[in-house]
Amino acid sequence: MSPELIGFLGIIAILILFFLKIPVAISLIIVSLLGTTLIRGWDVAFAQLGRTPFDTSSNYSLSVIPLFILMGMILSYTGIGKDLYRMVDSWIGHLHGGLAMATIGTAAIFSSISGSLNATTATVAKIALPEMKKYKYKPGLSTSSVAAGGTLGILIPPSVILILYGILTREPIGALLISGIIPGILQIVIFIITIYVLVRKDPSIAPPREGKASNAERLHTLKNIWPFMGLFLVSIGGIYLGVFTPTEAAGVGAFGALLFALISRKLTWESLKGSLNESVRLTAFIFFILIGANLFGQFLAISRISVMLTTYVGNLDLNPYIILIGILVVLLLLGCFIESLALIVITLPILYPIITELGFNGIWFGVIMIMVINIGALTPPLGISVYVIKGVARNIPLQTIFRGVVPMIIAMIVCVAILVVFPQIVTILPDLMN
């Protein structure tokens, strides 16, 4: 068999293993080992298997991942999610549909400390769903606002997924983190507009709430979250201004989070152990996948399938945007069946060379790619955000949640379309950094 055919069969084998629920990292390692053996022999395959884990794990730039994860976990265990919700609710909760809008706002802010879709969705669901039920919000609206807000967790910095994209493509991590800010804000605005339109169309889904927080109450809620806002401004602002590298910013953020937790006395010994345990588990999971991803990338390189596809697409007499739309549609469909991290790992070695060959900005494509794959978190059969909410709100039927998120899916597609037409929305902050 030719190397290209082996590479193509390797991609198919990866997809089959994913559908059989074999862990992502193990699937990548098995296929890479067998594929490299068929092309170059056992000696080369086992040499790569012995060398790659150390080379990957000892990479200094990867230390940004456990540090940002630790920062998010410490702040999560301090119960800051409730303080965030009270703060946002005090400012916009009195509006028609305000609690759903406050849920979006809370998820956006919380995601900037957790960087995780699942963590953001689960935390916000536990806080916001009981409150919206209390004020007789319809389950479709309440759950959809939580699900939509949760998708912001892998877009707004510090996004672990954007960091991984930078590591796999060698795009600057600092610029990638900064590039997610304006698209994240745009998506928040579109979600809020969607809620406003839904409530205007059917006021019964979100009965108006009597009473409005006073200015004094609003200012009081701000006191509870100022340390968090300070951490975000120092770490992410430090990256933007060039004061810190991403790794240094993550270290400052993790230390600041621990200091805040100790001073506020919100971190017990048990919660400290819990945050450290979760950080180690998630870091090990991500590093294991990265090792598999590097092995898989080496396999694809020696199979020359990436070069073949890049050359083929480059020779097509088509507008680059038509090819881009085709790629995004494929990613959207695959995102309905494959978890986002796994999908990024297997597609980037193939898609990134094609995108750069077509002349598109790599940072811009990273944000677009993640947003498109993110839609899969709301769509069946995968719909991971929906299942996380179902785990919290067991009394709400699954079909009710899936029906409720349809307007939010449309809103996300509209947001992606805007960023494709106006790429400057993504690239303006990274360009200003330079």
C-alpha cells in the first residue's frame, strides 16, 4: 500500500475507534503506532513512541495549561459562581427575560476563570436553574440559556482549547487567547438579543419579575467579585500589554487565586485538596491526548496525506471562501458526533496546512473552528452541554432541552457568519498587540 492510502485508512480507523468509545489518547497512539510501522517499520515506530512522550511533556510552553486549570479550579471551589450570578442579576435581572440574560452573563464571566465548557455549564446550571424555576421561567428558555452560556467556556480566555490549538499549530498562544475576547462578547450580545426576541414573541416563557435592585445593592455585589476581576485584568491584560508571557500570566493567576481564597477564608482544606485533585486529573488527561496528537501528526507527516490534500485543494479552481465553507460544514457535522477536543486533534494536522495555503489567517481560523465545533455541544446525538444540564435538572425531559437550544444554535451560526465576513473582529486585538 502507498503511504497516502495508509494515512487515509488511519483517519478512518481513528473515527471508528472514537465511535466505539475507545479513549481519544489511546486511539491516537494505537493508530499512529500501527500506521508508522506499516510505512517505516517497527524500529521507527517504537523509537517515536519512546521519544515523543518525554518531548511533549517537557515542553515549557505546556506549563501554561496546568497553571490556568489550577487558577480556575481554586476559584470554582471558593463558590465565586454564586457571587457572580448575584452581581449580574442585580444589574439586569429585573428586565423581561433578565434572569436568562443574567445566566448568559454569569456563564461568560465564569468561563473566563474556568476555561472549560463542562465546568461552566454544570456550575451555572446548579445556580441559575433553581432561580429561574422560582420565577416560573419555562424550562426550554432556562435550560437553553445555561447551555448557550456554557459554550462560551472554550472561547473566552483563558481557553484551554485555544491554548491547545496554539500548541498544535505553533500559532502564538498569547495572541490566540486575546483573539477570543471580542468574538466572545459578540456571541454574548447575540445570545441576549435572541432571548429578547423570544420573550417578546412569547412573554409567558419568562414572566416579569417585580422589584429592582438599588444602586447600593448593586455596588455591594461588586465587592464580592473584585478580586476575580483583578485577576482577569492582571493575567490576560498582562499578556495583551506584553508584561507577561502566557505561562507567566498563568502562574500569576494561579498564585493570585490561591491568595484570594486564603485571605477571604473561602478555601477549606477539603476544597483545596479537591481543586488540586481535579487540576492534576484534567492536566494528565490533556497531556495524554497531546502525546497521542503528536504521534498522530508524525504519522500523517510520513504518510504525506496532508501534503497531498493541500496540493489538491490548492489546485482547485474555486474561490477560497467556498472551500472554507465546505470545511466548516464538515466540522459542524462531525462536531455533532465527536467531542470537540478529539475533533480538533485529528483534523488540525490536515486542515491547518490547507487553510494557510488558501491565505487565511491561522489565528482567525482557530476561533472560527472552535466556534463551529462548539455548536456540536448543543446538537444531538452528542450534545454534551445538554447532557450536563440533564444531569443537574433530572426532572426536565431531554427533548425539551434540545428543542429549547435550537434558537441558540441559529444564533451561534449567525455569529460565525459575521466573523467569516468580518475577520477583523477576531484579528484586531492580536494586531494591536504587535
